Amino acid sequence: MATEALPFEGIHIIHPETYAEHGYPHDAWAWMRANDPVFRWEETEGLPFWAITKHADVTEISKLPDVFANGPRLTISHEAEEPRMEEFPPTLIQMDNPRHAVYRKLIAHRFSPSALRRMHDDVEQIGREIVDALVQDDVGECDFVKEVSAPLPIAVIAWLLGVPREDWNLLFDWTNRIIGAGDPEFAEEGKTPQEAARGTMVELFTYFAKLVEEKKQKPGDDLISLFTQMEVDGKKLDLMDQLAWCLIIVVAGNETTRNGTSGGMLAFVENQSEIRRLQADPDLIGPAVEECVRWSTPIIHFARTATRDYELRGKTIREGDAVALFYPSANRDEEVFDEPYRFRIDRNPNRHLGFGVGEHFCLGSHLARLEMKVAYKHLLPRIDEIELAGPVERLRSSLVGGVKHLPIRYKLKPA
């Protein structure tokens, strides 16, 4: 069936412009879930693919890593030529088993619930300082992304890595330019998005190569020191593998939390009765964070490639076919979520896929939850009035559902 015959004409679910101009195409995904949940998307200059939109199907495919591989592509491109960066080593998120299982095990203990309990006070202090700096006056106006949701995860990740405080802003700049390489705000004149991203990654690798050498000489209790000591099959990781770890921690550790926090805050502004519920019952902070993740679902899609023919809902996905797993659609699935289009902080159960599912479930999910909890806990109880102070600007990306700017105007409760 050609896309021009569909009720969502003009919406291209893999084109970055769709997300920058319209936000998530929930109407299109809802139609697919109801009418053709394993949808063959042919109308593209890039690679045709199967659009997977239902919760059960995203889960099924994600739990079959031998049938649906991460390689050779992590995302679907709308362009005729797929972006390639073979000169850079694959990060954990790009690996398949058995290598993925080995590398994930190297670091999993640093992101476990018990490890998070040990660092809770430090993360709490970082979050409190950031929110306190925002709300010094009873009445204020700010870009919530710039003042809270961006600096919080950057600060935590930089602290975990062992990056000197004076260099924390470098991480913010690099993540903007890598994830936002296709966005006009972060574009570099005279360079394609691939060239710009590649150049930024070279900057990041050059910086962290120096830091790695410093940590070899004077190791500490930080992640970069850990990277220098990791071993696989009795051999220490080479420098490029260590730098790949730095890259994935900086980018993945920042972008998802940043955009989940921003998207959740926008949901609170648009549903202020939920702020009042949280103020009346602070114990709802945990379920509120889960609902913010479901509601915002920062990762729009990841791709998988079939290693053999596979039948799904009467369709045959052929060996070599690409599939796109649309997580925001799965998180609005009417068969899983009661009132899926209602933001409700007491939602229970809440089986969202905002952190993925299966082999590649987000390694930093516990940390992301803690950061979001800290941000909301220190800000929302103080809010008396809040409203948007300007237009919400979204990232031009079909990978990350980014909120670039979230201007808010607020009045605080009396101290």
C-alpha cells in the first residue's frame, strides 16, 4: 500500500523534519497499530523498512537478538546513502552477541541499584545545586532545557567519568553537535551532518585520549580509570575501545535523560493537576518518573536487521530486511495502557518500553530515573504557577525525540 493513500499523508515517520515540525506522529502510529502494525514503508529515498508499532511486536523482536541483529545499522536513514563511520569502533549499543554480552558485563556493576545507592547523595547534591540556582527568585522565567534538564545529566556523567569540572561544558557541546548534527541550530557551515558528527567525534576522542593517559598514571574511582583497567580474554582494552566507552557514556548518558526530563516537564506544564497531585502526595515521585519516561519516550526508533526469514502477524520479514522499532508508538499501545493518551502520574502498572527491552535494555536506566527524580523532587513542590513562556522547539532528528528549548514562566510558593 502506498503511503500517499493513507490517512496520514505528508507525515514521513523516518524523516527528521516530521519530528522538528510536528513532534511525534501519534496519529500515524495509531492508524498503523490498528490497521497494519507490521507496515512495509517503501516511500523513502533511503532503505525501505518494516515499521513495528505495537508493544508486543517491539518486545518480541527485541528478545530475539539472534534473529534480529543490531548490525549493520542501528538506525534507519531517510537519505539515499546510509551514513557510515567505519573508522570509529562500535559502541556497546551497536554490538551483537557474544561480544555485546562480554562488554556489557564489564561495566554493568557500576550502574546497578546497589552502586546507585552509594552515589545517591552525590547525585542529590548536584541536582539540588542546579535547581536552587534556577529558583533563587519567587518569580522567574527560563529555558528549562538550558537551566535544568541539560546540565543535570551532563554534570552527573562528567562526575562519574572523572572529567574536571571546568570541562563539563565541553560534553554539553559535543552531545549537541553529534546528536543534533542534522539540526540547523547545531549544523556546521560547509559540512554535511555526517562530516560534522565525524569531526565532533574526533574532538571528543582527542580530549578523552589525553584523559585516559592521565588516568593510567593516576587512577581514581571513576569510569575512565575503570576503562583503562578492563580486560577481555586476559588482555586490556586498546585505546580505541576505551574511547568508544567514553563516547557512549557521554552521548547515551546525557541525551535520553535530558530529553526525558524535558518531555516530562512539558507534560507537567500541560497537565498541572498532576503537579498538584504530586505536591499532595510526594510518594508519587517514583510512578511520576515512570510516566514521564512513557509519555516522552526519548528514543524514537532503533533498527534491527533480520538474519533469516521471520513471520510476524502474517507478514514475512525476509533475511536482510531492516525493521524499525518505534518505542513511542509501543508506549501508546491501547492493548497495554489504559487511557494511553492521558498523562497520569499514578499509572500502575506501567510496562513502558522507554528504556528498551531485551538484550539492549538501557544500562543506565537506574541512573536516569534517579536524575529525573532529583530534578522533579526539588522543583515541582515549589511551583505555585507555571506556564510556557514561548514556543517549544524540537530537535530535527528521527532518532532522539529532543526538546531543544522549553521556555517556562513560574511563580513559587511562599517559603
